Amino acid sequence: MSLPALALVRTCGDVASAVAQVPAVAGVGQVLGPEGKSLLLASAANLRKWAGSHLGLGKPVAPGRRPRTNLASLATAFPGEHQFIFRTAEA
């Protein structure tokens, strides 16, 4: 069994359009920071929802709950250097 190819989405300062390019399917997503270092790696049932929630585009959290770490400031601070890499679960 071969794995699906990796796909790359650059943030380039516009987080919303970058998230729109991520497919809404199950898979593994990774957020890379400067010099290609991994900031976050996780499997998700919906990659677009996962990416949006980590970039401040998700639903507001319930009162009393801790919000997710918002990586949007990192993603836009160095345009072109930060990116998502994802592999979908579809073969």
C-alpha cells in the first residue's frame, strides 16, 4: 500500500485563503515554522477544520474552557516561511 502524496499550502500572510486550500477530509496535518521546524503535527478527521482552529478561525470556545493556541501570528509574521503540509487518508 502506498501513501498519498504530501501536499503543501503556504500561508503567505493570508491565513483564511490558506485554510480554504486545505481539503475537508481526514488525514495528517503539520504546521512548519521558520527553517522548516515542526510547530504542530496531528491526525484529524477534518484537516480544514483542524487547520482553521489552530489559526484563530475556529468556533469560539465555551466559557471556562481553555482556547487552542492561536498560531496565526506566527503564520503571518514571516510570510512564505510558514506552511501546512498534509497527507489525506484517501488512497
